[in-house]
Amino acid sequence: MTFTTSLRHPDEADSALGTWFKTYAPWLLLFSLVGLLYGIAEYIPWAFKYPREWVIPLRFWISDAVKWLYNDATFGLFTFKEFTRGVSWVLEWPLTLAKSLLSTGFLQGQGSDAVVVWPRLAWVALTACAVVVALAVADIGLALLVAACFLYLAVFGQWESAMVTSSSIVIAVPLGVAGGLALGIAAHRHPIFEKILTPVLDLMQTVPVFAYLVPILVLFGFNPVAAMIATIIYAMPPMVRNTMLALHRVPAEIVDFGHMAGCSKRQMLWKVMVPSARGGLMVGVNQVIMLSLNMVIIASMIGAGGLGRDVLTALRRLNFGAGLEASIAITLIAIALDRVSHAFAHKPPPVHGKNARIFLGSNPYLSIALLTIAGTWALGPVLPAIQTYPENWQVTTGPMVNDLMQWLNVNFFDTIEAVKSWLLINAMIPFKRFLLSLPWIALVAVVALSGYRLGGAKLAVLVSCLVTFIAVTGQWPKAMVTLYLVGISVFIASIIGIPIGIWSARHERADRVVKVIIDTLQTLPAFAYLMPVVMLFRVGDFSAMLAVIAYSLAPAIRYSNLGIRQIDPALIEAATAAGCNRRQLLWKVQLPLALPEIMLGVNQTIMLALSMLVITALVGTRDLGQEVYIALTKADIGRGLVAGICVAFIAMTADRLISPWSVRRKKLLGLE
Amino acid sequence: MDIRDSAPKKVKLSCSNLWKLFGQGADRFLSTNKNPSHQAVVDAGLIGAVRGVNIEIHEGEIFIIMGLSGSGKSTVVRCLSRLIEPTCGEILFDGSNLLEASAKELIEIRRHKMGMVFQHFALLPHLTVLGNVAFPLEIQGVDRKTREQRAIEIIELVGLEGREAYYPRELSGGQQQRVGIARSLAVEPDIWFLDEPFSALDPLIRREMQDEFLRLQSVLKKSIAFITHDFDEAIRLADRMAIMKDGEVIQVGTPEDLVMRPATEYVAEFTKDVPRAKVLTVMSIVHDAREGHAYDNFVLATDKIDAVAERVLDAKHGFGVQDESGRIIGEVNQEDVTRILIGRG
Ligand SMILES: Nc1ncnc2c1ncn2[C@@H]1O[C@H](COP(=O)(O)OP(=O)(O)OP(=O)(O)O)[C@@H](O)[C@H]1O
Ligand SMILES: [Mg+2]
């Protein structure tokens, strides 16, 4: 921008003014209209506050429809209710099996009379197996990390809960992968199906999780199977996307070769396409694992036991000691699984002479694992410490953490409170009031005009419909509270993240440190942020904001870093040769060129902030997220879905406005 | 004039009036416009990748399709193998209409009668050399022992023995293409398609692979459709060749035909720097044999002049010329050979 203006010939000043006018005139017009709106506010109250009588009772319609579906709908041979029961029944089998193996042991009999006929996997055996897997896919470093994670579970008394959680994960992940693979393959084969699936995936990835917990709760009840279904649905979309992408990226020549070798459809898929796409598919598997773990706590709201329930209970009772240990346990499992699956996905390509297969054939790793399992089974009855980690060897930091909290509260309560109140009173609350006072119709107009400038009439219609939906369904005030929290969090995350990203892109050593930090931040499940924040700042908007900032910081850093880095080095050299100092270089060359990428980062930050914000409903916000959460506790499908869709629509509006801007800007700068 | 014409060969694969237009409404456009010009196709917003091509590939010959990038070579071969459906035209393979083959028949034809080699090798990264070469047989359901035995034989044939257990990534480009060649030969195809098989290799290796290819062909005698955009490669390998431009074939003939009698300016432009001695055969400078003269030395009528020049020029006496059956059909003299060598064809 700066270049072009300074390079312009004086003769062009006229036309420059013309362009300026063309660009800003519509905005001036719009803002004067809004001003006018305020002038005649008394006569048109409906423009400011959407009248209650005009609200479309969509949520009741949805609830009624589901009620009908559940009570009366039949598919001829069976009713809908029988269908959902059937699904539960089918899924219960593998879940029970996994639970027996990892947690309860194989039981005979019912309830409290049940006797263990075959013990579960000993903690020593399971730890050994995990270490062996880590050794097989990577190196001793990863093996040590995995060992440390498992030891933590045992030593800090998290083993029992962790096994309950794991038994759900080990079933949910393969099912999510298989389902995602199947859908991805179908979409790859039938372009029409892909066209239908893509917007559904878009919606699923922006609708907050809570929103579809509600229907699952109503249809499948409050139990571990329902929780697992929710986990699978939540974790599957990235697998579908990655499958489509990976199959699409198989080189055309390889596809041609498959045809020329005379492959049948099935051979083509399983012998040519899937093996060639392995790398991309494994990225999907990794994401399924991570999302499943992200779901652990949320799933406990509809009946999953284990670590998730421990954290949730602790959070509700404000018992931070217990909650923190369970939170850390989830985080450690997430890190261990992420590293192992990541190592597996990026395993160096096979080399001749080495055994390329990992778990098949004569393989030392497998033998070791089997030996430990057999050994512990044999020794278990004699040495119970091998079977179950003895309770009196356990350590807990719970009381210590609680003491620390007490101490912090006694000594720093006033300081923390002061900072918090100051921010609340001077920044947060005024901003919230301002947003709530805005006429809804003006906001729709602003969004529509932005859409029109960025992507023409089609985009304008789309985004204004999305925003109007929020007003029409009566969610406007709650949406404004959401907007206020997201806005302020994204703003702060950006002013922290973007400078860090830029700074690290310009300093090699800083870059390495920052990269490790971001990678860790991105593997932490959303809930991990909640516990410490609430410990220090209590419940409320302020805590929610902090958790949202922490959760959504990573993309702001990552994208700014990338934006600076991908600038053509020749350009930097040219600018340096022209006499730019480092400061000028940054402001006049690097920043303008990196801006489109930075904005994509902000876009991602907004997406993450919205998904986190819904979760912070647990710490007492009063926005759309809370609406969904309340719907969940009341099992009110319509209420939950409508509020959830509103959140999704806010996310989509932001995305549809920022992405095209960034793409256009990149084209203009010749970056693509 | 040409000996080859005297004994007409069986046609293995042929196409007539083959069209392939890319873009929307290609079918409709072609059914309303018979024989549209290049410009007409472009004006209709379509891409005329193949326009009215007629070629015949004889049994046991190397037929080269040569043209610049984008001239439609790959598209012709992809039509001939039915990897894509032509917009219209007829393709005869062993005398039967390939375009009428059902999906099932097509799979059978490809499994047993066609082999293809790709520019970027298209090896499967998760299989070893052995696994890759045996893959087409695996697809046919041949049992493991038989197919690996067969694969080992072919790997030996292409000179890769000892590398059976390597993965494609561990091989050089030339070696990878040898695997590609071995794989395409595993099923003993009747027709062998090679789409710029050596273009991704550096010049020295390319030369070596061409020699290797000629050696293989002298043993195997396949019917071959070979694509290249490199004219030197074409004249080195071709029995006959077709030159393509903008989707059309502008001339088909032996390298000698193209050099001596270019059909258009375009062909002439291509061939003008080609050393004559490399394309002309002894046949083109043969004189009547001297009555009653007994020759001590002979050259074949089909030999390239380049290949025999040294022998002819070093000799004291003239050389007799024989045809393939050993009949004496004339003689060559040193002046003619020198004239061709210095480029005054
Ligand atoms: N699937 C397709 N869709 C649209 N146009 C295509 C498609 N495939 C090829 N073309 C076009 O058809 C023309 C001929 O392409 P083709 O690949 O046959 O050329 P080629 O002679 O093999 O060139 P190269 O030497 O680059 O491989 C080109 O203009 C190409 O852009
Ligand atoms: Mg080509």
C-alpha cells in the first residue's frame, strides 16, 4: 500500500481521490444512516431491540419434531426408538469388552455379586506395552515420556479413572477412524456426495459440541455408550476431510497405473489408493485421537465416567486439588498419544532389510509385550502390587494444592481482585453495554455491506441471512454477550500472539522455543485451561476470557510467524539494499506482505475462541454457550440446537468475511 | 522403395478418426460440427486435445508419437488404452473394437494384454521392488510363489538383480524406471505403452536406458507405442513415427521419410538439424550390383549409414548390400557415404 501511494504520479491524484471516494462512500452513507437511526430511535424501537412477538419459535418446533421422531416415527420394520436402542446395544459390546480388559476385569454375575473370572491387564503390563509401542514407532526418548505418563497415572492414583476413560477412547478412535474413512471414500467416489458432505462438515466443526450433546442425550440416554457416540461424532469430521484430501492427492499416474494393471474397484481402493495415501490418512487418525481426548470431559456430561467426570465434579465443587490432578492426567495421556501417533504417521519410509511391519510376523517388540502380559498374569495372584498399584504407595498433591490456593487467596486476593475489577469495570463491561445497545438492524447492514465489498451480492446475502437468523430466533442479546467475550479475547490474543509470532520469525533461536510452546499448547485439551484459571480468578467472565485467550493464542502466533517467513528472501534483500533499516523493513515490507496470512491466523483464533467460549459456560458466563449448557442440563433439544447453530453462524460469518479478504489481498500482492 | 512395405505387417492396434475434446458440451459440439478446425474448437471454448487422428501400430514395431508439450500425445495414448473415453472415433485392438469392451472385458484386456510405463514411474511406495514388479500378477490372483518367481526373472532381465528387497525411494531415477519397465512386462503384454518414460532422467542415464530399451525390444519384439518430445530419442528408437501438433497427426512415416520428405514446414523445421547419416539407411544410396562381381564384404540394406560408414570408408573395395534374407540387391560406394556424412543429402 505504502509503496503504491508514494510511487504514484501527481497526475493520478485525481483518480486516487476518486477511488478513495468509491471505497468509502458506501460506508459513510451507511454510518450516517445509522446515525439517523439513533435520531429517530423513539419511533422505531424494533430496530434496536428485536421484538419478542416477532421471534420465530424454532426451538419449540425442533423439540416437537424430535419428540415425534422419538415417540412415533417408524421405518416400517422398526421404530426410531428401536433403532437408537439397537445402535446402543451394538456399541455396548465392544465397550464392555474394553472396559473388562482395562478396568474391571472379566466379570461373571450381575451388579455387586459379580466375581472376577479373569483379571484386567496389570498396570505393569500395560505400561510395558505402551513403552514397547513407543520404542517400535520412535525412539527411547518417546518411550521414556510414555513411561513417565503411565507412572504418573499410577503414582497419583489416577489409574482407575484413566482406565475407564481409556476403554472408551480405544473403542471410539477406531470407530471414528473407520467411519471417517468410509465417508471420505464415499465422498471421493461420488462427487455429489462430496458436495452434500462438505457443508455438513463445515457446520459440524463450528457448531459447539454441547449443542449436539443434547440430541444424543435425548436419543441415547445418560450412559457411557451415549458419551462414546458423542465422542465419535465429534472426532470423525477431520478424518473425513483428511481422507478426501489424501485420496485426492494420490498422484494421477498412480491412479492410471492401477487402472492399467486391471485393478477391480476394490483392489484399486485397498491395494493402490489407501496405501499410497497413508501419510495423509495417518494425520487424520492423529486428529481423531486428539479430538476424542478433547471430548473426555465434555462427554462426562452425558454419562462418561473416568477422568472426565473427576474433573467435572471437582470443577463443580471447586475442589481444585483433585481436579488439577485429573486434568493433568488427561493432558498427559493426550500428549503421550499425540506423540506416539504423530511418530507413527511420520515414521521414515521403510528401508530394505529392516522389518517394515510393526505388529506382524516375527517381531521382537511383540514378543516382549506378550511376555510381559503373560508374566504379569502369572505373577499377579502372588504379587498383587504387579496387578494393581498399591494404594499406600500413591501420592496426592490435592491437599497441597488446596493449601496453596488458600495461601494465594489469603495473600493475593486483594491484588488479583483489584486487577480483575479494574479490567471488568473499565474495559469489559462498557464494551458489553455498547454491543448490547447497538441496533441489530445496523449490525446486519454492516455485515451485509462488508460481504458485498468482499465477495459480491452472493456473500452479502449469505452473511446477512446468517446474522438475521440470530435475531429472528430471539438469541440476539445472548449473541451480543458472546460477541463481546470473543471480541475482547481475540483482541487480546492477537495483541499478544501476533507480536510473538513476528518476533520469533525474525529470531532463529526464539523461533525454536516458541514452536515447542505452541505445539504443547495445541495438544492440551480445552478443559486443561479452565482449572487453573478458575483456581486463581474464580468463576465469571474474567476467568472465561483468560481461558479463551490461552486456548486461542496458538494460531495467532503460528500464522504471523508463517506470514513473515514465507516472504520471498529476494524481496528482503532488495529492501535492505535500498537502505531500509530493520524497523522500516518490518513496517514497510514485511508487515504489509504478511498481513493476509496474519488475518488468517486471527480467523483461526476466532474459531478456537468460539469453541472454547462455549465450554467456559461451566464457569458461569451468560452467553449463547450458557444457553446450550442449560439446554443440556434440561435435555431441551430445540433450545440447545438453536443456540448452538447461532454460535456456528457467528463463526461462519467471521470466516466467510475474513478468508476471502485474505485470499484477495494475497492475489493483489502476487503471493499466490 | 522401403523394404518394410514389401512385407506388410499385421496391425496390432489402430485408431481411426479419433477425437478427444475437453470442456463442456464437447459431444454436442462434435456431433454438429464435422471436422472442426483448431480455431473452431478454441472458439467454442473447448480444448482440442486429439483431433481426427488415424494411426496404426504394427505387430513388433516401435511406433513413436512425437510432438511438443501439449500437442496431445498423452491423450492419444490414454484413449488407446481407454484410460479416458474418446469423444468419438474407432479403436481396433487385435481386430476387435476396444470401445465396445465392457468394464469387465476391459479389466481382462488390461490384465493380460496391456502394459504401461509412466513418466514419473508411478511405483507404489509401500512395496519393495519385488512387490512392485509382482503387483500386476497379484492383481490377477496369481499365487505368491509363482508371481515372485516370475518377478525375479524380469528383474534380472532389466538388470536389477540384488535390489529385489529395496523400496522405490532407495533407488536412483534410472533404477526406478527399470522397475517401472519390469513391472509393465510382468504380464507379458501384447501392446506396450510408454509415455515419456525417459524424460525425467538426466541425459547420460537417458541414453543408457534407450540402449537398454532397444536391447529388450530385440529380445521381446513387442508392439510398442512410445511417446517422446525429444526428436533425437525418436529417431534413435523409431521404426515408424507420427508427428503431432495441436492434436493432429501431421505426418506418419519412418524417420527417413520424415527427414527426406517432410510433409509440412513444421516437420521440416524439426528435421533440418538431424544428421542425415543417422536416419538414412543403406537402401537409400544403393546402386545396382556390378554384374559378376564377387563382394567380400556386405552390409544390410536396413542398416543406418551412420552405423556402417566407418567400415565402408576404411575398406579398399566396395561393399555389397544384402536384404534380410541374404539376397544381394546392390552395392554402396564410398562417395555416396561421404556425401551423406557431410550433410549434402
Ligand atoms: N483432463 C483434462 N482436462 C482438460 N484439458 C486437458 C486434460 N488433459 C489434457 N488436457 C489438455 O489437452 C491438451 C493435450 O494434452 P496432453 O497431455 O495430451 O499433451 P502432451 O502432448 O502429452 O503434452 P506433455 O508433453 O506436456 O505431456 C493440452 O492442451 C492439455 O492442457
Ligand atoms: Mg504427456
